[in-house]
Amino acid sequence: MGERMLIDKRIEELSLNGWPALRTVLFDGWLLRFADGYTKRSNSVQAIYGHNGDLIEKINRCEELYREQGQHTVFKITPFVEPSCLDARLEELGYERIDHTLVKTASIVDLDEPQHGDRFQYYRELTDEWLDAVARMQGLSDNQKETTRHMLTGQPLRRAFGLYKRGDVAVAAGMIVLEDGYAGLYDIVTDASERGRGYGAALTRGLLGWAKDQGVRTAYLLVVKNNAAANRLYDKFGFTTRYDYWYRVKK
């Protein structure tokens, strides 16, 4: 594995830590993540480590475990997937390919200082205000909101939960997580009625600025490839693609 691939695989590990699951099962080098069905990142098989034995039997066992949880079986397919034939084999088994996603990085060494006064606020721990804002803007159900609370409460990594406000009302929200010299952006969302006004960019700049103040030099994020608006936003901060991934889902 070349140096770039090693770095990319480390970023993949960081992204799994940055957006955790409620429960994880280690199965012959695969990580099976469970979080009551909320988000595919936290409810999928991460086949990024060693593999032995019969592949079909292993897939069948994964399906059994997810079925017992009342969930569809989802595999995340990255450039590091082991075995390398997994994607093709899942396609043969009728798994649908969805959510083509880009993993992007950018240097934040030369990031301009934010110019947002007190409209950007951040908290070092999860707060009801932040969670309520994210739930409102993303349209989360009560169960999804509580799952998010459980996933993010007590996470040992340094992080900041950011809000950008117009008056007293949050119009954009997001989270940034620090680990191993990287800053990962997660759940960047702008209120649907407030989009196109630069609030998402201001929030992103505020979070990246906080990370830079902590001594971080590089940021990463995950963005769906066909989300043109989000990709335009991140292009402004110099984010470029390192690698991509997608999911295979059997319904």
C-alpha cells in the first residue's frame, strides 16, 4: 500500500471515530456498526481490515446480525475494502449501489480570520440548543434526535458544536472533531428557508477557525458527489477530493 493510500486509510479511520456508532461488532477484520438505523455511516459494515474464510458465509452472517436488529444490511465500499472483490460480489448478490460520496481535504493554515462577530457560537460539549437546531433543520424524528444525542454524548475526542445565528435564531449548525492533527467537519446544515445567504460558509469558517486555533493544519469532510450546493461551498475553502466511497444496500 502506497503512502497516499496509507494516509487515506487513516482519514477513513478518523471519519469512523468522528461520527461514532452506538455499538460495534468486530468480525474477522470487519467492523459492523449499529446505531438504531440512523445514518448509514453508523449502521453499516466497514470492510477495511483483514479477511479470512468463505466470503459468502461471512456476508450471510452480517445479514443475519442486521436482520436481528430489524435493519437492512449495508456495506460501505471504500478503496481499502478487503477483499477487493467485495463490491463485485455484492452486486452479484443483488445489492444496490447508492450515495456516491467524496472524501475531501484542505489545508487551513492560511484560513482567513472569521468576520462574524457574535453570530457564530460554539460549545465544547453537546447542548440541547445545538441538538434542537440540528433536529429542526434536518427534520429529524424524535427517535433520530435521541439516537444522535446518545451517539455524540461522551465522545472522548476534542470537538466543537457550532451555531450561526440571525438574531436569536440558529440558521446554520455543524460539528467539528479533532484527532491526530486533522479536523473533521460533520452535519453542516443550513435552514432551508435561509439558504443562499452565506450562513453555511460563515459557520464553516467559524468551525475551521476554531480548529486552526487548536493547532490543526488539515481538515477533511464527507460530501455526497451530486450535492452541487455543498460541493460549491467546500470548493471555496480549497477542499479537493482524496478518495470516494459508496454504499451497497440489500432491501
